Amino acid sequence: MGSQNEGARNIPPLLVQTWLTAISDPDPLVALGATRALGALLSTWEAKLASEAVASGATWEAIGSSVGVSRQAAWERFHHDVDEFRRQVKSAARTLKERQRQEWKEFRDDVKHRALGERRTSR
């Protein structure tokens, strides 16, 4: 979990801190607890990466292969996270499209208003 290069993923600070605790706390019970928590955090991280992979065009077979399971098992394990990601992207796209429509309408209305104003003053 070294330095983050440009283009590197932003590692959640909690994941980093938990990792550091797991590998460096002098109390083995604290390190053990951190290791257990790290498992849950890595599961979330894994789902995020699966969503990224699907978004970039990876197949469920490729995702399954990368985590050592079948495509069906990969789909079963990650599809809820991927579907949520898709819903968020679609929602953002709808919002952007609606904003674009509104801005275009305001622009047209402004141009019409100015054109009418110029016609009146030129008479």
C-alpha cells in the first residue's frame, strides 16, 4: 500500500490504517482484530474493483477467473454491487442530460429574447 501515483486508486484511509495496525501493532490481539477487520474491508474493496472491471468491459468469466471462481460464482458474489454502480451512473447521466436540456432551453430563450429586443430597437 505504498505511495499513490497519478491514476492510482484512492485507497480508503480506514483500509490503510487497518492494514498498518494489522502489520505493526505490538499487541498480537490488536493486530489479530485488525486483521479480521481487514478481511471485511478488503471484501468491500474487491466489490469496488469488480464494479470497475465490469464498467471497463470485463466479462463475468474474466472477473471470476481473476478471483478463482466460476463466472456464475463471480456474478452471484458481485452483481449487486455492479448493479448499484450502474444505477448510480445512469442516474448521474439522466441528471446531466436534464441539466443540458435545461441549459439549452435557457440559451434558446435568451437568444430569442435578445433577438426580439434588437428588432424593437431597430424600428
